[in-house]
Amino acid sequence: MNFTDPLGWNTQVITFDPAGIGRSSMGHTAIDVNGMTYSFGENGWFSQPTIDFLARNNFRDATGQVLNMTPEQEGALVAAIQRDMAEKQKWDAWKNNCSQKARDMLQQAAPDRPFSIPMPSQPPLMPADFRDTLSKFGYVTQTNYYPRAKK
């Protein structure tokens, strides 16, 4: 799999499908920037080369949405994630989950673009909902499919 374009800039939001009961039952959202995946979960932020992250999560299907971001926005995205990593915030399924973190980091990196639809009462942002929102807003230039491993 090729995770970078010829210029070396490639950002994709990877949405993992729900799997089983428990912590994987809602799915998961992570951000891949140039072959390094950043993931916010129960233990805070985690980063790993994307190829390894996909192998670690190959028990479920995933969709990667390549976003049309400038190199400056991608640099700002990594900087926002690194600042947030240093804060060591706690994960909360309803108030501070992986999809909300991905949305917030993208919003910091590209403040001129909306990454969610404002609502009077914001329900928790679920991975599939965020994936659909990115498509609706027209930010996706390419979609990659990562099927789960065959048993």
C-alpha cells in the first residue's frame, strides 16, 4: 500500500467499522498524516506507522478518506495533535471520543472550514457520522478501502 503521494503530503481520516461488543462496538476514527497514524482512545493519544496501525486493527473493515489539505494545513494538523497529546486529556465515549478529537484537530488545522454541522444540542460524534460528514462537505479527494483480514 502506498500512503504518500509524489510530493510527500497525504492526510487521510481512517474510519474503522464497529466490531463486537465493548470498546470496538462503535467503530473508531484515526488520522494518518504521511504514513503516521494518530489515534485517540481510552489511554489518550497513540501514534504508530500507518501500515502497522492498519495491521493492528485488521479485525475490522476500514475506510480511508484522503482530504484536500495544503502542506501548511497538514503541518498545523500535526502540531495541533502534538499540543493535544501533551495535555493528556481523558477519553470519554460521549464527551471526548476519537471522532470528536479528529474533528477538533482538523478544525484547528483548517479554521476556515467547518468539520461539523452546528446543532443546538450536540450529540456524541460517532465514527460513521464523521466519515459521512467529511464526504458531504466535499473534503475527500480519494477513498481507500482496507478490508479486514480473512480468517
